[in-house]
Amino acid sequence: MLNSKQRAYLRSRANSVQPVFQVGKGSVGDSMCRSIADALDARELIKISVLENAAGTAREIADQLSDLTGSDVVAVIGRKIILFKPSSREKNRVISPEVAKIKPGKPE
């Protein structure tokens, strides 16, 4: 579970991230869930767009994806979802949980 400082830090990191998935009429299926889990393992921080014809709100879909992938919902802003999960592969780990705890340059 992320605290508010971690969420704020990850939100700032996600500003430059482009959405890598779109959830539409078909909602979240098994193959999409696997693809999102793979993307999280490769990138750690991803953004997802929720289309108008999706079967649910962005918050509902974010909670569902979080449960299915074991990730944390960083934010839901309009129709955009930001998810974070530390990579299981050391070489892909760009944002470690320790780094995300507090912004660089700030005392603990």
C-alpha cells in the first residue's frame, strides 16, 4: 500500500508517461490482464486510458486491475488510470519502493 508521499512522487513521474493500454467495451479480460501485468513488470509505472464505452467507471476498472495484477492504484484522473508495481526483475527496476517513499533531496 502506498502512502500519500509515494503517490505524489509516482504521480509526478507519471506526467511524462503515455497511456499504453485502452479499456473499452470489452472491459478487462484475461489476455488484457496478462498484458498489463507484463507491462507492469517491464515498466513498473503505467498509464491506462478508459474509453467512454467501457463497462464501468475508471475507478471501478482501476480497482479491478489492481486486484488482478497485484499492483497499486497511484491515481485515477478523469479517464486515466496510473498503476505501479515494483518489477520482479532487478534489471527492470527503475523506481524502487525505497526511492518512491520520498522525493529526492527531501529529508525523511
